[in-house]
Amino acid sequence: YPLDPAATVGKLSMDRVQKYLEDFYHLEKNVNQFVRMKSSSPVVAKIREMQRFLGLKVTGNLDDDTMEMMKKPRCGFPDVSS
Amino acid sequence: YAFFPYMSKWKKNEVTYRIVNYTTDMKQTDVDTAIERALKVWSDVTPLTFTRLDEGEADIMISFAVKDHGDFLPFDGPGGVLGHAYPPGPKINGDVHLDDDEKWTEDKSGVNLFLAVAHEFGHSLGLAHSSDTRALMYPVYDINTDLTKFRLSQDDIDGIQSLYGYPSVPPTTSTENETLEKDPATCDPNMSFDAVSTLRGEMLFFKDKYFWRKSTNSIEPTLCLLSAYWPSLPSGFDAAYELTTKDTVFVFKESKFWAVRGSDIQPGYPRDIYTLGFPRTVKKIDAAFFHKEKQKTYFFVNDIYWRYDEKRHAMDHGYPRQIATDFPGVDEKVDAVFEAFGFFYFFSGSSQIEFDPNAQMVTRTLKSNSWFNC
């Protein structure tokens, strides 16, 4: 089902989640990415990559731990090279 | 740890920096101090030196900015991104930008400037982000870092030394070390040690990330940085001993141990202490020494000890035994121990017990740092 980009998960909007993955994990900038987050979507792959790098449980979902981590202050440099 | 593409690094060891502007959150002198401390974190473990410029183009230009500040990577207001930095190279490369929408502080009431800028300097020197959650180069700011005992993780040290190598000048002659040599800590009557060992006729007294070297023909000890001699070893050893027959020092931390010959770590280490024959119930060694006369190594754990045959490379039967049974008078937990001049010296907190193995008795009780001629 279409996810409203302004929808929030744990007080973090989908916009913010998408920007996090774009800024730090080089997710392609494509508005529709989030519309269908099927398990094979590039978004899920990027969520897994982020979870693996940051030492979180690799679920591919925006679970609480993942959302908590994404809210924490951090360095603005990407985590992986493009 | 990770590098930038092409492992970009400074092609020189003398790097310049300039503080282009200041945040109004802190006194300028406090900003200066935080930046100097942050640079020292990296110069302590590499041959790099950092010289401050007050005008013109420096290698590392440090500035505070908000939102869009001209590099296509706008900041995002309070929280979120704290800053960013660029890998070594000309112009914007090497530079550090800090988000002045954060509340920069000397302590942890806001974003600690020392901690954040030390991370960014890692980028300015050529390190990308690390996935080791203990590393300074881990991308997420760790508000729980103990700032009073900050130290680079092994991952950070391994990474930066892969780029620049070890400190060129042994810290025994660096100004920082000279002040430390005169530091009262050396003669603090409450001084205790993590581990002690002999090494080619000298005595080594290990404490956190430092060790004192004491040779028989010098009055005073020399204080050194562990990372300057054995950069890839962890600090805070549990035990250490010299196997004089092999010119090798073995150092122990938790369930691992390393073999070191001079400044070279022997290949195939670290190994598990269980390869020596310890049961899995033993999580770490408190102290160890090699008794040359018997060719045996003694390992002390809490109130018991094992004896290891260096010829058979196996533990002797009938061990562990109670320390107090075979070393009457050694009743306290042993922090460290070595053999010297035919005596065994057991260190426990700020006290040291001299034990005569022939008379099987304690001959003297001393201060742990009695060897420093305080």
C-alpha cells in the first residue's frame, strides 16, 4: 500500500528515513522508492546494509532499534563509499 | 576501519591546521584546547605533527557553519548531522565543517566538541567510517563516552597506523613524556601495576596505556606509551612474563595472549589462553613469571596458581594449587609478579612482597614502585 512520505515510524518521517539512506548509504534518489517496500526493493537492501554496518540486527525492517539509531546525532559523512 | 578510495592520505607528516571561525557556544580558548586535544589523539599514535596557522590556506581548515554553507552538503539544524570532513588533499579536502546549529560544549551538556572534532579529524587524515561500535570512527556520536579516560580503540589505531605508521620519536623523548616522567604519578605511594615483566635485563611496569622501563644501570625509570612500541597490542594488560630462553615476552589480556620479541609481535598471535591448558572457567590471568632455574612458568589466577613446563609445553600435573600453600605470606590477590636477583616479587595494589623461594618465606614488604627510587 502507498506509504505517505510524511507518515512517521517512531517519530521519524519516511522522508527522514529516505534521506538517511540516500545521504549515508547512497540510496538512489527516487521518490517512489518508498511506495512499495517489497522485500526485494532497493530500499530494503539499503536498510539491511545500514543495519549490518551499524551493528544492528539485520531484519530489513524499520524496527524500533533501527529507528532509534537513525535519530541519534552522527557524522555527516557517508558510511559506505558510493 | 576503512579508508577512502585510493587510500588518500597526507604525503607528509607535518600537517597544518587553521581555526577559521568560532562558535559562540564556547570560549575561544576552550575551542582551541578541544581542537588541540583532538589532534593529539592522532599525533600520539602516528608520526604526524600538527602546526597551527592563523591565516592563509592550511591543510585542515576548521570552520563552524549552518545549513547551506557552500559545499552542496547543507547541515540540517539542531541534532542529526553534527559535522563532516573531507579526506586528505588540496583546497576543501582535509577541511572540517561543524554544524553551528548544535550546542557545542566542553562537557557533555551539549555536543562535546573534543569528541566530535576528533572523529572528523580521522576523516581529514584519511579514515572513513568504521563499523566497530567501540571505534571513534563509528559514525554515530556516543554520548556515553567517558571523556576523562578517552582513548582510541584498537580499530582506530590499526587504521591510522596502516596509513602513517608508528610514532617516529619514541615518546620517551617527547615533551608530553618528559612531563609525565616528572609526573608525581611515578612516585605516587598508592601506585599499583597491571603487570610487570623483565625484558633483556630491564624491568617493565605496565599501567593502562603506559609502561615504565627501568634498567639496572639507571636510577630513574622512563615512562613510555605502549602504542609507541607495540601499537597493535591492546592496553591494560592483565599479565606479562619474559621467557628468557626464547628472548620473548608474553603479554596477556582477558583470554588472549601475544608473543613479542623486541618490538615485533610474533606471527600466529593472539592465541587463546586455553591452548596453554587452562580450563574454560579461567577467564583471565592475574600474573605470571618464568622461573629460569626450573624452566617453569607460574600463572596466578585469584588464589590459585598453575605451573607450566616450558620444555614439554604443557601444564604440570597436580595443578592448580593454592598460592598461600606454596608461597606462605602471599595472601593477597596477585596483580603482577616477576623474578629478580633470585627472589620472586609479588605485586598487590600499592604493596610488593619479596619472597625467597629457597627459604620459602617472605623477606620484605615494599611499596610497589620501590624500583623507581622515589
